[in-house]
Amino acid sequence: MFAARCIGISLALFLVLYVPASLAVSRAWDMLQQIVAPRTARVSASFLFALRILPFVLASAFTLLFTLPSFLLLEPRATDEAIGTAPLMLGLCCVALLAAGIVQAVLAQMRTSRALMKWLEGSTALESEDAIPVFRTVKDAPSLTVAGVREPKVLVSEAAIAVLTPPELRTALRHEMAHARSYDNLKKLLFRFSVFPGMAGLESAWAEQSELAADDAAVSCVRDALDLAAALIKVSRLSTRQPQAELATGLLHSATALGERVQRLVSWEKRPPITGRGYWQLALPSLGGTVFVVVATYGSVLTGLHQLTEWLVR
């Protein structure tokens, strides 16, 4: 009974934190992005990703750091106290939510694996300047995409190789390599796992910024920018419908306007590198202050939380 009450209370408080935090993020992400006004696409993509997974991380951290210790340290084990109707119902809802996320993540991985196996039939490996393998596909495959999570692979179709010049192909491949180095497919998998309705707009905005960030990573001069712009235009003309998988990221993303990306590349100009030092200088004092407050008030917080869970059980 003690273990059942511990699990029930932990799941209940996880849900109590996760749902309001997710609702707040799903409603306020656009306003927060405008307030922060990131300077680069990569910073913007990282910011949007952090916002998207913040509710799950926050609820998980609170459960592990506060809810479980509070119950294990302060709750008497020799008691026949029931779980309580409210924790039981909230716990069951939490289990259903987590199960839905697990199912979505597993199905996305399975569908992507099946699609990748189909695309790789008859393919040949190409020389790659990166550790990520590149394969030339023959049919029923996207023109250019990076697929997979644990061992991502870059696929380029025969049609794409035929229409792209060598410089255009190299720049387009660097774009796909940038997606792999940023673990964008893994981030998509995390989105599937941390399921919550109303996050489609935030995920779409993240996808757009991650495409722009990959464009930036692939380009180092005006010539590269023009080559990538030409590759985008040529690939867009290959097919009106590009086959895709959930955990794959193609050169052309449906959520990103082709005209906007081409215009951005045509008007490309060299920008100074963003080191992120200024962000750390702002974040470290806040993080240090938060840790100090948590450590200084940890005991009283556990006591107050235990009183709250006792009221919840009743």
C-alpha cells in the first residue's frame, strides 16, 4: 500500500504541474519569442525547443526532487491509509497521458524505420566528408533528407543528383548534415513522447527555425548561399509530392515557405559568429540563485509538500 500511494501521489502531482505548464506554453510561446527576439535562427530554434519540452522537464524534475523525497522521508510506512480518490483519478489520467506519448514515439520510430528500409533498397553508399553516411537512392525516396535517430543517414535521390551541380549538391548535403548534428530527428521524437494537444503551432515554428538554422550552417559565403538557393528551387521542381517519414528532415520542409528561404539566401551577408557567452552571463547568476534558494528552503518545501499531499489524499 505504501508503494501504491507513493506512485499515485507522484503521478498525480506530475499531472497537476504538467497540464497547467503545457497550457501556458501552448498559449504564450509566440509572445515569449517576440519578447526574447533571438538574433539567429539557431538561437531561436533552441529557444522554441526548450519551451516545447519545458513542461515535461519541469514536472519530471519536481517529481524526482521534491515529491518522491517528501513522501519517502516523511510518510510513515506502517499505515493502512488508502490512496484517495483524487490521487487515484489524477494518477490514472497521468498514466494514460504517458502511455499515449510512449505509443506515439514507438509508432513514429517504427514507421520511420520501415520507410528508411524501403528507401535504402538498391541504394549505394557515397563518399562523405562527414561521419554521417550518405546513400544514393533509386526510387520512391525523398530527393534529399536525413532520416533516423540513433544512426541517422542522409539520402539523396538519383533525380536530385542529376539536376544539381556538384557545388549545389555539396551545399545541400551540408544542410542535411547540420540537421543530423543538431539532433533534429531526436527532438521530433521527444515531441511525440511529451504529448499534449495544442502544441502544433509551436512545433511548426520550431521546424521553420531549424530549417533556417540548417541553411545558415551550410553557408559560409555568398557562393554557398546562391548554390543552396538554386538547390532549393531545383529540388522543389522534381516532384509535387515528396515522400517523408515522421523522424526525417528533408531539404524542403512543408512548414517553411520556399520563397522566404530563397530570398534570405539570395540576400545573404556574412554575420559575426554568435558565441552565446552573453546568454550564459545572464543565465548563470539566475541559475545559481535558484539553486541557492532551493537548497536553503529544501526542508521546509518538503514539509509543506507533504502536508499538501496529505490533504490531497483525504
